[in-house]
Amino acid sequence: MKVVFLDRDGVINEFPGNGKYVTKLNEFRFVPGTLDALRILTEEGYMIYIVSNQAGVAKGIYSKQKLEHITRNMLRDIHSTGGKIKKVFYCTHFSHAGCECRKPEIGAIRKAFELANKTIDLAQRAFFVGDTESDILTGHNAGCTTIFVLSGREDRRHMRGWKIKPDYVARDLLEATDIINERNLLRSRRRKRRALTVKSIRRRSTRKAS
Ligand SMILES: [Mg+2]
Ligand SMILES: [Zn+2]
């Protein structure tokens, strides 16, 4: 199962600014290249999930209905350009709520695998792409390969203070997509090589036996 988890603000759409939220449709703007990236990942057979903290709902800055409206439009644009999102997970609770769904907790990741009838240890083969330390921590907590993108809130200078460093740094989601595809290519080559080695060992041992 090929799986990618994506943060929303700063990865898919332009970061709205510190302490700010996307509260209406015209504040939602795709980061350039994002729609291409989502189409490529979809064509490559990835299950794509969005995992996003939207505490602005708990704070009463925008309603759940507004958030859903923005999401519907986002998904329509993604679908019309050949991308497919398996599911969008939002945490709409306060940061102090102590819920399982707010990053860096991994409630959403657990749920995604549960819904696919898979075990959470498959997260080790998944990727988590985000623009903040909290995203990288989330991916790390679940055992995913993490990719920090510079298209959002934080940059390389912020990264120096992080306890957990990302596995990769990319300019944006489009570049992260290249990294993901390359990583998977290497993995499948390694798998093939291993399969060949096993075969040749078997051949050798049967020759010895005869
Ligand atoms: Mg973000
Ligand atoms: Zn929550």
C-alpha cells in the first residue's frame, strides 16, 4: 500500500500567516505546482490523505460549515485536474483539548489505516509531508518517512532548533513528490534484487544437493 499524508495549510494551499486561518474561499490559494503533484501521486498509485489542525473552528473564527465548503471546493479543483484525495482529516478542537486527532498526535494516521483495514505498522512505508515542526513530529511519531517543505510557515532556520529532524527537505510538494517517487523506485529495485538473490541461492543449493 503506497500512502502519503499531507498537511494542508502551507503545503497544499498558501500559508495564511502566523495565528491566521483560511476562513473563506478566496483566502484558499493553491501553492504553485500542487495540483500537478497531486495528479502525479495519484497516477503513481498513492493513497493520499490530508491531516490538518483547524482549531479556528473551536475558537469560533469560522464554522464547520465554512470549513466544509472550502474543502469541497479544494477537492473539486484537485479532482478536475486528475488528483484524488482518499480522505481529509481535520482536528477542529482547541490545542489544549488533549484529543487524539490534533497533530503531533497520530489519531488521524491510525484512523486512515484502520479504515483501509491495515495495521498501523504500515505507516513505516508511508510519507508525511508538512511545513512545521509539529508535522514532522507527527510523521516521526507514526514511523513515516518525513519531508519538510519550505513553501509554508517555517524555514531551514527554524529547523535548527528542532529535536526531531525531517528525513528530507523539499522546496514544495512538487519537489517532495520527486523524492517520494525516487524513494519508492529504490525500494522496489531493492526488493527485486533480494528476490533474485533468494532465487540464485536456491538454485545453488539444489545444484549442490544433486
Ligand atoms: Mg501547515
Ligand atoms: Zn482533535
